[in-house]
Amino acid sequence: MEKRKSLAPIDKLSYVLLAVALGIFATAQGLLKNPNADAYFLIDTGRYIVNNNALPDTAYWLVTPGVPTIIQQWICDVVNYAAYAAAGFTGIVILGIIFNIFLLFCLFVYCRENVKDNQVGFNAAVFCWILLCGFATTRPYSVTIAVSLLEITLLKRFFDKEKHTGKETALFFAGIAAVFIFQANWQASNILYPVLWILCYVPVIKAKKFRIDLYALCAIVIGIACSVLSPLGIRGPLFLTYARGSLERFHIIEVEPPHFPSLYTAMQVIAIVLFIYAAIKKKLTSSQIFMTLGCLAMSFMFMRCCWTLVIPIGALIANLKFTERSHKMMRWAYVAAGTLSILLIMKYNLEKSDDRKIMIESLPAPDEITLYTDFNSGNYFLIDGYKIYFDARPELYDHRIAGDKAFLDEAYAAWAGDLDYDAFIDKYGFDWFAVSTNMPMDTYLASNDDYEFVFYNAKDEINIYKKK
């Protein structure tokens, strides 16, 4: 039996330094990205769910009472609240780091399955992980990505085999059911992703012959059936249809195409080059073709879908030939990149701000004011018990969810300056205002002698005013 070649001391050192560097990088991203603006909403709704042992039926956080609501990411809310209850915002930073490391692990599982080599798989996983650094938050998206990678790994392992035993089939379908049940409770708005990955395996093109894979069709049926197994029932998988058309007016960057040049357009170029190279080498499978084309199509339409590009990148990178020297060079490059993340930590400490805390302290108690908030400012006040007018979840206030209590049109008019501010303020009795800087409401309040400027939150770009 051939003995495994022992590592040279310099290689052993490189692995130790790599682990340290990746830890530094994960810590830096955790500090820089958390708490994300959405975290305040997640924490507050998680607190409600834990304290009431139920999901809220109405948007209890609004100045307008009785507005019907749907909380489609309830498990993530509970997890965020648990981290916050345990260690405050430090707990949120730690949770962000945990989510990010879990994402790296799932990337390694996925890339290792595609390249069939630990070293290449790990280098590819770290490369993709760095590309996804923007998702190092406690929002549900990072875990959604991780679970998608595990699902695709499960699909590949199953469909790479021509025949399956009864046990293998049962375990496969159980795994698919688990993915859909988890997604329906973790982030129901993205239940479409697990369906799309299975769809890539439905059509099979092999030896110039086309057929439909019945196992894949059965997996979709099972998945769709399991997607209603949550407190939301059918409303979970339908959530995306409720949100349709409510986001565009506010120019939310996530639902716009990626801007050129950017990290995401670079990812598109990488995926296209790897795809063309694999096609030239005749290394493409039918599932890789559909998955690559689908991910590229989604990434060109919506920035929030650009993460899917790591799927073809992680799979097609196996077609490149890597030498032992190239592995060492990549390892040391990652060590250097991770070490440079110390600069990001220093930057975080230099720019660390108590603006939100000071902003909250500048306000009277929650039961003493009627607070106006807009699209950008609303989230920041929730965990301190303030009732708000609006926040960055317009889909919850559209008629598809809010019914006859919907006020999205009014909220957008206030945001855009297309209404009579005097009549609007009198209607609700607003006496304190948290408005995004340089927006029409900010201009109106600043130029009106009836209102007094109180505080400028430079970090979050929010101005506080009060009625004299």
C-alpha cells in the first residue's frame, strides 16, 4: 500500500495560517455587516413570537392598528431574537459569523462533490465564499444559500447514479421534503429556489436523446406538498405572489439588475467564461447547462439573485487543471487576503458609531409620541418599542396582504412628496419624525417653522424632528 506523502513544514504552517486568516475574515465581515438594518425587524418579531408563542396576525408595530400581516421568515426571527437576548448586539455579530462559517462549510460540501478533490474543492469554496461576503448577515438569505447548496449536492449524488435502491430513493425524497419544510419556515418568500434546482434535472439530454426524469418530477410534487407544512400554510409558498409589484417604486437595489462594473457583473463574466470553456471541452451535463443558463438569467434580472452564480462557478471550475503549485499559491493568497481583513476590523473600530443609540435617546418614551418613519428609517425603532408609520417591507402594506387596511400608496406618496404634508400629519397626529435625509419630507420639515430639528444620525442618514 502506497504511503501518503507527508506535508512539508511550510505547508503545515500555511494551513494553520489559512485557518487563522479565514477566522479573521469571518470576524471582519460579522462586524461590518451586523447588525444589518433588517436585524431590528427580525429581533422584534422574534421577540413577539417567543413571548406570545404564536405568529402575529396583525402588524402590531404600526401606528395604524389592525393591519393584517404575514411573517414569512419566522424561524430566522426567533434565532435572531435568541442571539440578541443572550448577548445584545454582540450576539447578533456572533450569529452573523456563525451563519457565514456555515455557508463556507456548505460551499465546501458542494464544491467537493463537483470536483471530487478536497484541495480543489476547498480552494473553490473559499473563492466563492469571498464572492458572497455581502451575505454575511443575520438575514435569512445566507442560510437559504447554504441549504440550496446542500440540496443541489443531494440532487447531484442521486441523479449521477443510473439506478437506485429503495432505501436510496426513500432517503432522497426525505431529504427533499426536509429542504422544503425548512425553507417554508425559514424564508418562505424564496421557496421557488428549491423547485428551480430540481427542475434542472427534469429534462435529461444524453447521447443525443431526450427524456423526462420521473424521479425529479416526483421530487417536485413532494416538495410542493411539503411547502405548506408551516404555521402559514398555503400563504407561505404564495408569499412571493403577494409581494409582486410592491417593491419597484422604492427603487430597492436588490430587485434591480446589477450595476456595471461591480462584483456581481464580474461573477457573471466568470460564470460565462467557465461555461464556454466547459462547452468547448464537451464537459457539460444537461443539468449544468440548465442550471448555468437559469442562474445567469436570474442574475441579469435581479441583483438579489446574483448569489446563484456561485452554483455554476463551483461546478464548472472542476474543468480547469490545477497543479500542486497553484494550490499553494491560492492558499497563501487567501492567507494574505484574510490577514488584510485586520484593516477592515480597524476601520470598523474607527468608524464605530453610537448614532442609533443617541437617536433613540433623543426621543420621548414610546407611549408619549406618535412617530412618523419612512422606508429607510422605520426598522431602527422597533426593538425599543416605538410604533412606526412605515418601514422597508412595502409588500406587507400592499392590498394583497393588508387588504382594506393597505396604505402603500399613501406611504409612497409621503416618501415621494406627492401629497399635502399638512393634511397627512394632521390625519395621524404625528409629533415626532424620523426621515431619510434629502427626501421631500426632510425638506418640508427643515423649511417649516412649526418643526424643530433635533438630531442627525450620520451613520444611517436619518434626521429627527419634533413638532414645536
